[in-house]
Amino acid sequence: MPDILIPQLKQELNLKKLELTALLEITQAINNNLPANALYKIYRFTLLAQLQISRLVLYVHDENWENKVCVGTSQDFSKQPLPKQILEIREITRTSKLNIDKRWRDLEIVIPVIHNNKVLAFVMIGNFNASYSNPEALNFVQTLSNIMLVAIENHKMARQRLAQESIRREIEIAREVQTMLFPKSLPNDKDVAIHASYIPHSTIGGDYYDYIEIDKDQFLFCVADVSGKGVPASLLMSNFQAGLRTILRQTTDLNTIVSELNHLIYINAIAEKFITCFVAIYNRVTRELSYVNAGHNAPILLHENNTHDLLNDGCTMLGVFDVLPFMSVSTVQIPKRSVLLCYTDGLTEVFDADEAEYGIEGTIDFMQRHRFLSSKVLHLELLREINLYNEEASFSDDITLLSCRFK
């Protein structure tokens, strides 16, 4: 072997040793599951100390481009956005070939870090060991950077998965709690048959229905809808349910019940949340139905001869005013073989391909055509009909149905 090649071989061997040491330090740090900030510090130390790179700037894409490492240069790159010319780089490039501001010339080489065709980062180096002017050495810096940044990306995704799993579990618990709010059984006796259906738009909905036995002659039932969806709506609805049952132990006066519920929602609602509801008390002996409609969709009272009444009277929605500006408790006589359908707006606010709303007219028409179906089948057929009303559409809101068949 010629003597002239020996120094060159020694230099290459030394470089490989440095690269191996750098690789071991980075992989050990990754295996120790260190946080991202610690990995960036080790990465900086490795390139500066082991690979003898004096100037180092690292930009990483994390929603936006962020400067994670800036060392060995008088320029403060932490406040400098990446030039468009650098953002377009997809292979190792010398800055002298780019039409960029001279401040970036402190950094002689730009190394893109790419994983799965996505640019994760740009490594910029300057004033480095002459050995790093060859493509093989620069490729090693690129590979080392790729290993570290992919590890950071994987750790971030793992943390996100854990966070999502935690949220999923919390939502699951909230859903279970919400399910417990609904009555476990509904009456089907000589006087009345009540049936309810609930379809949440998301995992947790903001609709609610209830049935509460007051005494052997009277019972209360209601349907309610919280503005919005998800956990906040569910929490407010649970507050509403607890308040309703507590107030009902003290009084059966609907004026008082609704006024107190309004105050409860007003002081507990967050942001611009409010509740619409229909609440009624039925007397089995007198066949009188007293009700308050608090800004809710009007229930349909369908008579045996297929005529109908809409139960609209009441007050404004709950939780908007500290004191309700008006209140009306109405009482209607319920003829035999009448059917009352209470529902939330997810039922009627369905549109066909021509943007025509199914609406209350469509609901009344359906009830008149199918009034003699059993309550369960009636609900299923109604839900099927609105689903077919626009086959391309999915339900955009929670849907709650509560039908009361008076015998």
C-alpha cells in the first residue's frame, strides 16, 4: 500500500469511528425514551463534539416550522422564517447555489430530512471538518438526523394515541353515566303506553327524556334538548335531570318547576348553552294533561279521527334569562285513543336532495298514516322514513322520540 494512502485511510477510519460513536449516542438516547428536548440537546452535542460540526441550525415541522437548534452562528435563526428556496429543497444542497439572504450563508449546506415522502426537517451546517465535504459523510448526517426525528415523531404519535385512548375512555364513562339518566322502564298499562327512542349523533348527545311517577294517579314526562353536542351538553343535561327530580319532590306545580329549572340552567350553563324542553303532567283519573313548552318543538297530539293539535304554549327556552319573561301552563283534555308524539329537532330538520325539509308537516302526515302501529314499530318506521328522505344524508343531530298512547 503506498505511503500516501495511509493518512487518508486513517482519516476515513477515524471518521467512521466518530460516526459510529454518534450513532450509538443517538440510539441509546432514543432507547432510553428521553423527551424531545433532551434528544435535541444530545443531537446538538453529538454533531458538534463527535462530528466536529461548528455551526448547526435545525428546523423541524411540527404544525409549523420551528427552530429547534441554533448554535455556532451570530445570527438568531429562532426568529427567522425559512426562505421559500430552502423549503423547496429535496436533496442535499449548498447555500451558495440558492438565491437567499446573505445571513443564511453562515450555513454552507442544507440537508433535508425526509420520511415517507414527508419533509420532517432541514439541517443546516457550516464551518465543519473538511471530511464532511464529501457526499458520504453528509448522507450520514442526513441518516442520523432521520433516525432521531422519526423517533421523536413516533414518540409524539404514541403520546397522542395514549391521550386519545384516555379521552375515549372518559367519553365512554360519560356515555354510561348518560345512559343511566334515562328511565329504566316506561309504563304500558290500562291507561297509557309510553315508548321512547334515542339516537345520539355522536358518542355523547345532548338530548334527554324522562318519565317520573308522582303518585298512583299522576306522572310527569318530558323531552329536552341542550344546545350543542358532546360532553358539555351531556353534563348540562345531567344537571337538568338532577334538578328536575329534586324540584319534583317538593312541588308538582309546573310553573314553579320550570321557573326553578330555568334558574338552575342559567347559573350553571357555560358559554351560550341553553335548553329547550317540553314537560307535562298527566292525570289518569281526570285525563287532563298540563304542560309547558319551553321553546321546544311542538309535540303532536293526534286524535282518533286523525285531526291534531300542536302543544306550543309555555315559555322561552331555559337558561337564557335569569327570570323567564313570560310563562303559560296549559291544560288539555285527552280524548281516548289519542297519541302524543314528543321529539327533538333532529327528527324534523332533515332535508332531501332539493333542500326541502321533512319538517313537522312530514311528521304529522306520517303519524296520520301509521297511527295504529305499535309504539315500537311506529318509532322504527318513522326513523326509517326520515333516513330514506335523503339517502345520502346522515343524521346531523341527536334524535329523541317519546310517544304516549292514551287508552
